[in-house]
Amino acid sequence: MFGLKKTNKTISDLDSFLDLLDECVLTYKNGIKNYLEGNKKEFEDNLESITTLRENTTELRRIIENELFTYSLVSDQRVDIMQLLERLDMITNLLYKNLWQYEIEIPFFPSELNIDFLKLVEITGLAVEGTIQATRDYFKAPRFVSEKTHRIYFFEKEVSKLAQSIKRRVFHEMDNFKLSQKFHLRYFTLHVEELAEEAVKVADHLSIMVIRHTS
């Protein structure tokens, strides 16, 4: 009974961790939208929110890791779960760092790029949200993990294609931009791509976990 209570507590903490990551994704997307639309106050609120969320996810990750070791829970999966948490925490850190880069570097986005860039951010958000859904499924309904990871791979490919299109427009069509400005836009596009790539790493890890622990 003691072990069951501790296991249930850890599962509850994992759910809370994933809820916080989900909030990070939403805050990140809203933050970029507010930045591009010039909503300074709302953007500052987004920065404050994502900072708090990042602190909370870091603290909760440490609590979960401590529970896994202290109470010897799921000993056969402990390493895999900790690696999964590390990868998910990496995504949280990227969401936090990338959003703050807008405040630090103040990139200029021409209005004609806003629609495509917001679409890029939205698709990337779908890839990251897919990792949250796939992780929940791993602990509750592992048979559905492959369905979720397939969608993550699909979204990452779409992100890659759209990012290439944006970068091509920047370097081939925006003749009135300085080369340094073009590099800056490419840099921020790469930030978004990096998030989708991290989502794929989580998908790969979950796929291996399913094979390892359900075969």
C-alpha cells in the first residue's frame, strides 16, 4: 500500500509537470504573437509567466527524480523516465530562452513575414504538444504512443519545409534588407526549428521505451 501511494504520487507529479510544459508552449506562442503585433505589455506578461513556469517545472522535475530514487519506484524504468524528463525539461528551457531572446535582441520582422512565421511557431507548438500527449499515453495507454509520435514526425517535417521557405524569402526576395538583418531573421527561424527537433528526440526516446518495456 505504501508503495502504491508513492507511485500514484509520482504519476500525479508527472501529470503536473506535463501540465506546466503545456502552459509553457501556450505562453511561448502567445508571446511571439504579442511581440510581432507590438503588444508590449502583453509580451512582458508572457515573459514573466514563462519565467515562473520554467522555475516550477525545474523544481517539480527534481521532486520526481528524488521520488524515483528515494522510494525505488519503477526501478526497471527509472533511467528511461529520468532521461525522458531531461529531454522534456530541455524543451521547457528552450521555450524560455527563445522567448527571452526577443526581449534581449529586439529582432525586426517585416510585416509580410508575420503570417508565415506565426504558422511556423504554431506547427512547432503542435509538435511539442504531441510530446506531452505521447508521454501521457506512455504511462496510461502505451498502445497509442506510436500514433502520437507519428504526428510529431509529421509536424517536424512541416516545420522544416516552412522554415526553408521563410529563409529563402529572406535571402532571395528582401533586397532592401541588410545582410546582418537577414542573418538575424534566419537565426530566429532556427530557434523555432530547434524546438521541433527536440520534440522528435522525445518521440524517438518514447518509441524506444515502448519497445523496451512492452515487448
